[in-house]
Amino acid sequence: MGDDLGSFHFSKLLTPDIANLVYGVCASGSPVELALEAEERAGERWREVLQRHADLLAT
């Protein structure tokens, strides 16, 4: 897909470059993980959480 506002590609959904836009994630058998504050979403821990979920989706 292009760079149009409002569009995305699923392979970019849980990547570090958009981590600050994702407020929460969950996966089957795992608890919901939330990052409601901007500081949380900007931190390394949140990028690691999203990467873990992305890895789960890729398997």
C-alpha cells in the first residue's frame, strides 16, 4: 500500500516506528498489555512488547 494517510500494511502494524501509536495488544492465551501514557509507548519496553506479539503473529 502507499503512504496515504489512513492506510497501513499489516507487516508494519507492530513495528517500532509506530509503537507510540499502539495503545494495547493481546494474543490468545496471554493477558492484555496496555500502554496508556505517551511515555510508556515511547519506551523500549513497549517496543519489545510489540515485537513479541509480532513474532507470535508471524508463526
